[in-house]
Amino acid sequence: MKSGSPTIRDVAAMAGVSVATVSKYVNGTQRFSPAVEAKLKDAVESLGYRSNPLARSMITGRTRTIGVAILDITNPHFTKVVKGANRVALQHDYTLLLVDTEENPARERSVIEALAPRVDGLIISSRASEEMAQWMLELDKPVVMLRSVRGLAIPNVGFDNRLATYMLARHLLNLGHRHIAYLGFGAASINDERIAGARAALAEAGLALDVHDTHAPTAQAGEQACSRVMLGPDRPQAVICYNDLIALGFMKEAKSLGFRLPQDVSVAGIDNALYGEYVEPSLTTIDAQSETMGELAMQKLIDALAGKEDAGNIVLEPRLIARDSTVARA
């Protein structure tokens, strides 16, 4: 009895065709008559034959792998993006090769350029400006960016950042808050959009936005910035944070400083991180549709690999999730 895994020669012998025909069939480089393909399919399935991915990639020039470059794997927004992207990739027989650039602009380019030759296409999350991201056009691979970008000819799936903070500011104004602060992350290109949205809502009410900044989009950074915001001469009644991580860190430190939440200060974030629902008080947030972003980006990339014309860039709409961390001003 023959031992070991079935080979391409075994498939050829069972189907009554040449080894070259089997190779072309399993690698998808040539179509055959329905009768021949039926025999090949039966032989492959009967023997349990599995083609060698490395050999297949050498023949077809395709790896069936998609590179995904994200800014921080510990950020739940990016975790959900990857989850959504992976779901669609598996449906199309692709696997993911993930790199975490660790919020480090200095190493981003070298990491992505090293990744590009190993994959068929790339999904990239980057904080680089349009001018600084021009090198991505030279990767010689299809690219989809996880951000709306103007002036850069790269397909993208983005999020309406301006509308997100406009909605949060309107929510707080409707609750009676008049002194509202924004705690942002200035190194992100989208930070200006988020400031603009909150400012626009307050301007409609004849009010100004108090803007503060953090050094990173993390809970630790939110925690460190809290005393500067809350113990200064113009203590806000409500704070809109750049993301949920900053908001959660801010809330933790505010409690440590003796403030009652949300009675003394209402807090809101963006991203709809899973555990924001389970802290006390539960966090008011904007659902950024992170998983959907990953799904749409992956489908857009797979369409590009199939030679389909790009259907246009996508901007996802924010959705307000009001929870206990924002309350009517007494």
C-alpha cells in the first residue's frame, strides 16, 4: 500500500491526464472542458490532494496572502478591523499576514516595504499625511487604506470623523453642558477633523471648544492628561475624547482625583470598544463600525486583485451610543 501524501502524479494517473494538465488546473492558470475538469476534481477530492502553496505561488505569482499593517494591535479598534478583514479573506481563500507598526512613524515605511513582496496586496492603517504617504504608490501591489485620504490615488475605506464629534458635542449640548473640552491626539491626521466637528456644533450654540492634547491614543495617556484638564482654572463640564482608550484612562484618573462620574464631569469617546460597555459608568461612545471597515477594505482589495474596477471610496457613518457616562447637567 502506498504511504505518504498523494502527489500531483497520483492525481494525473487517476484522472488519465498529464502532470502538466493537473498543475494548470490546481493553479488556476488554464481552463479545460467540463468533462476533463470533472475528472480532475474527482481525482483531487478522492485522493485528498493538497497543492503546495509555495510551489503554486512560484507558478502563479500569487501567494493567496494579504498583508495588513495596523498601528497598534492592543487598540480594540484595530483588533476589530482585523477580525472583519479576516472574515472576508477566509471566504475568498486568502490568509492574513499581520504587522503592527506600534504607532512608530519612523519604522512604518520600512516594515510595510518589507511586507509587500510577500503578499498579493496590502491593507494599511497609517497616520502619515497625504504628502508623506506618496511612497505607498510605489509598492507595486494593490493597496487599500483604512482612512479617507484626499490627494492620494489609493482606494480607501474611511470614517466620518467630523460628524462623529459633531454628534457627541450635540449630545452634550442637549444635556445642558456648556463648557465642553476635547482631549485629542494631535499626531493623528484625523484629529483636526474631530476638533472641527466639535467646534462646529459648539459654534452653533455660540460657544467655544476647549482643546487639550495627549501624547498617545492610549488609556495611559488619558490617565496622565486628566489632572491637567480637570485641575486647571477652567474645569470642563464634559469631555469628548479622541477614542475610547483615552476616555477610559481619563475616567479612571478622574475618580482617583475625587470627581464623581458623571455628576461632576460627563465623558465620551469614539470607537465603541467592547469593554466600554462594562466599566462604571458605562461609556458613551460613537460606533466607528470597525469590523465593517475591515470587511469592506478586504472586499475592495480582493476586487482589485480580480481586476475589477474600483467602485469608489467608502465613508462609514458614525452612530451615537449613549450610555451612563454622559448625564444631564444639574
